[in-house]
Amino acid sequence: MALRPWGSSRTEASSGILGCRVHVFDEVPSTQDVALELAAAGAPEGTVVLAKAQTKGRGRTGRAWLSTPGGGLWFSVLLRPGLAYPASAMLPVAVGFGTVLGLRRLGVPAGLKWPNDVFSRGKKLAGVIVEGRSSGGRLTVAVAGIGINWTVPDLPDARHGVTGVAAELTAAFAAPAGDLPSPALPDPEDVLSAVLAHVERSYLVLRAAGPGPFVSLWPSVSAHFGRPCVVTRGRGEGLAEVVLTGRLLSDGRLSVLGLDGGVRALHSAEVGLGLN
């Protein structure tokens, strides 16, 4: 079942920081590009750009993100964090935390695959990309793009299983015969509201308390803490290595244990991680 259509292009306001202004478009090349243009024009922090479809949606490391009408929620959020390292390096993880917790609030059994992919029952459900501008050693502008599948996308060449919110909630709400009917699926506005609310909380925690809370909560939010995973170099074309994943470090890197018994830290700009 496709996501119910949004209204025509418009601007709305919200009571929170994120979503103070929401721009909705029928189709754009990328919500990231629109949000970056709005940032350069002085748009306030919390501005959201949402599109029914993207023709050039992108994920981390430049991969294309399938963004069809009715297939999901495709939006970007403008932030003006002013964060210095290492808190600035934790921002993508913090946005991932908020996305996971917002989906869990709706009943989706979501978990975060380092650094910022959202999985449910071993399949990819959503992705996060954060692009920013720095000045004077601080991250002054950041645009967080979030893509959440509603239906299961047709990706025959995907390196991992894929899923959507509708499929995950249908499975979560499934009841034995004779029980009460399953709850209705949420409206798209409810999904957006839940995710934005939890991303905002995570963002404010990062600004106020730094990376510490995310390091502490990593085991409960991670989709793979303490589990074997596969590490690949670059965009996944290199040799694969099985590691045991461990704790999150304060600069957003991931500690892993190799088969040789050595412990090292992975950097998201250098490697990819696949669930084993």
C-alpha cells in the first residue's frame, strides 16, 4: 500500500524547533540541494524540505536513493549546530538515533546500523545523510537528509534486504485469529512528526551534553552491537573482513574486534559495514 499523498506545494509551521517551517514539493532533484540553497539564503534552523519524489536522491558516499511518489518519506532538515569536534562528528549518529527512536515510538522494531542506516528485522528501512559547512573549527551549517521507505522498494541489486514502514508495522501488529483487529497504519504526518520530535531531542542532547549519552546508549539503539559484521573498503568493492562490533567512540567511530584478536576503530569515511 503506497503512502497517502501529501497536499500540493506549500509551507507550514510547527511548534518545535525542527519543522518550524516545512516546504513541501511534488518533485525535486534532491531535498538536500533545496535545503542547502535555503540555508545559504538565511533560512532558520529547523526548516524542513519534504518532497513526494526525488529524481536525484542520494545517500552516504554518493549512492543513489530510490525516491518514488508514495514510496516513502523523503525530507531534509536544516541545522545550525555550531558544534566543534568531536561533537560535530557525532551529528550523523545523533540524527540516526532520533530516526530510530521515532520509528520505535510508532511500533517499528528499528535499530541503527553504524553509522546512520536504519534497519528493521535485518533489512534496511531508512537512511540518513548529513552534509555541512564549517567555519572557525565549528560545524556552522548542517543539512540532515532522511529517507524512510513506506513500501518495500524494488531493488534487485541491493547488497542487503530492504523493507518499508507499512510492511514492518503490519508484521508487528499481526495478531492471531480471533484477536482484536490490528491498529491502523499511521498517517504520513504522524510518521514525520514522530521522527522530527525524536531527532530534535537527540540533536539538543548532543548540543547540551556532547557525545557521552550516545556512547552510553549505543548498545540499546544499535542493530548489531556485539554481533559479527562485514567490513568493506570504499563503496563495498574491496575485500570483505568479518569483525565483531563493539562500542561507539566519542568521535563517531566504531570499535571492532578483528579475527586476529586486534581491536581497532572504524571511520565511516573509509569503510562500510554490512550485517552478517
